[in-house]
Amino acid sequence: MSGNPAPARRALIVTGEASGDLHGANLIHAAREQDPELAFFGVGGPRMAEAGCEILISGEELAVMGLVEVVGHLPVIWRALRRLTRVLKGPERPDVLVLIDFAEFNLQLAARAKKAGVPVLYYVSPQVWAWRRGRVKRIARVVDRLAAIFPFEPELYRGQDIEVDYVGHPLLDEFEAGRDRDALLRSWDMDPVGPVIGLFPGSRRNELKYIFDTLLQSALELKRQFPNARFLLPVAADSLRGEIERRLAATELPVRLMEENIHDVIRACDAIMTVSGTVTLQIALSGTPMAIVYKLAPLSYAIGRRLIRVPHIGLANIVAGREVVREFIQEQATPANIAAEIAAILRDDAYQRSIRQGLAEVREQMGEGGCSGRVAAMVSELSKRRVKNCGTVHP
């Protein structure tokens, strides 16, 4: 009968990264405005839960970095994969599967969705431009639509049987200009006088394992050179807070753990020591100078070094196409090297200005906002396509 409400549709959404949790939450908010009949459930974190996603499995349980490190985590990963496969094949299978980053796990799940007849949208797609470009054919076989966040990605899929749309970068949807450094520090009852240095250790446990001590030792060296320096550390995952506090307790560093908006924390810093990853683009948007640190288990790094085909590790440098900010990788990631770079940023105004100019160029190259809304429209369209084709109605 006309006038009956449209049948509710369900999207299974999966990410295992803190950045994916953020992008997923923004996507869900956008989808709610465009298509109130579309409900989300799946794998994610607290931001997606707050946005209204029913969390079946915490993304923090699955997040791990490094080829060797994954081996010890396989039982947890396989249990999650089996559970989600049952969902895809069950009587209340979703109308669409939305995958965000987290390539190795999500491509396995995409193949299972394809067999179950569930359409697949991949958002923040595997970085085939960086390594294992041969995955393009595999992705095209198991993914129906791909939302590309970099303008050079669609060309990589030319000739493949897959719809690829450039949607812009999701970080632009959440970024907004705010208060300046001094105003932010005063709002947190901190004296604006003296350098403020960011410690960004990431959201994965093995990032803490291989990188956090290096950041702490670098901070101790900087404290010796700048006695009035203070340090801000954003806690990317609540599950890591206890471990971070225990490690900090063994030092006398004046480190303040921050749960405020990440862009406010970034703007409050004069320089930042950060892990590689999406956070380097968040920092680039605010224009704060940084040093990127990348360390893995020796075997993982040795394997990765043979596979990766890009000249830079940090996304800010990859987008720029040149080294805008210094990268300290594996053996070069020593406290002495990192501290020397941060000290140069704090002391040399001309050097600092050159970095800020390079980061401004990165911001310009990232394009315009509106990514979340464009992806939400793609999710809605795919879910309606399945309902139309299958007549699926969920209770």
C-alpha cells in the first residue's frame, strides 16, 4: 500500500582502526540525514557507537600493525571473521557491506559477502599505490563500488569491472578552524609561555610496543634542552590509557593526557612527534610542524621494505609528493635524531616556516569537504539496489 513506511535496511560496517572509527561515525551521521531508514551495525569503536552503530565486535580487538605481529593475533581475527561470515549468510543478512580501510581482514570479508550476494562498498580503500599493486584485480572481483579518497586512485582501476568514484578526503569533513594556540592552552589552565610538544603514539598496542619508548626518550632529551617544555599526548584508544599511564609514571616528564578534540590538541602544539598514519594528515590540516616516526618488529620491517614501492612513509609526504616533514624509520628512529629535529623546528623560525608552507600545500591538495555525504549516498543506493532486487524486508 502507498503510504506504508519504507522497509528498514541494514548496513554491516567494518573497520579496525581508530581513524576508521572516526570516518565511520561521520559516514553514519551523514547517512542518517539522507536516509533515516538505513541502520548500521558491525565492527568499530566508540565514535561509531555514539553515532548509532550497533557494535558487534570492538575494532580495538582486531587492530594490529606488522606482518609478523598479525600471526600472534590470528585466533582473534579468525573468530571475528567467522562471526561476520555467519551474519552475511544468516536470515537477517545486511543489505550492504561497508568496509573502511583495514585491508587484509576486509578483503577476506568482501569475498564472503560476494558469495552471499551482499553488495560491497569499500571506503578508504587498500593502498595499492603503495604496495602489492596486483591486488587491484582481486579488489575488483569482490568489491562492487569503491570510494577513492585520493585523486590518483581511480586511474589504478581503469579497465577493471568495478565502479570507482573519487569522493575527497574524509578528514576535511571533521576539520574546522578553532581557537589559536594560546587560547586553547589557557582554556586548559596551561601557561602559553614555553614550548608545547605533542607525543602522538598511535592507537595500536604494537605501536606502543615499538614506538612509545622512543618517543619518551626523545621527550626526555628535549626536556633537557628546553627545561620549560610541556608535552601533550592524545589518548586515541581508551583501552591503551592504563598502559600509557604506567609507562609515564616511570618518568618525570610533564605529560598531559588529552581527550579533547584532536585538532585542538594539534593546534596547541608547537611541534609534534607522531607515528605514521592518518594522523599525519590531521596534523597537516592544522599546519603544525612534525617529525614522523615509524618502527616495527625487525622481521616485519624487512618484509615490508621489499614490498612497499613508495619513497615516503608518511601520508602527508605522500600527498605532497616530496618530503615536507622528516621521517625517522626503523634504525634512524633514535631519540637523538628525533629530538634534534624537533629542536631545530623550535629554534629555527625559517625552517619552521618552510615546513608550515609545505603543509599548507598538502591541505590544498586534499581538495574540498563533503566526502561523508557522498559516501553515504553510495551506501544508500547500494542498499536500495539489494532491496529492489531481492525484496528483502527486515523485521
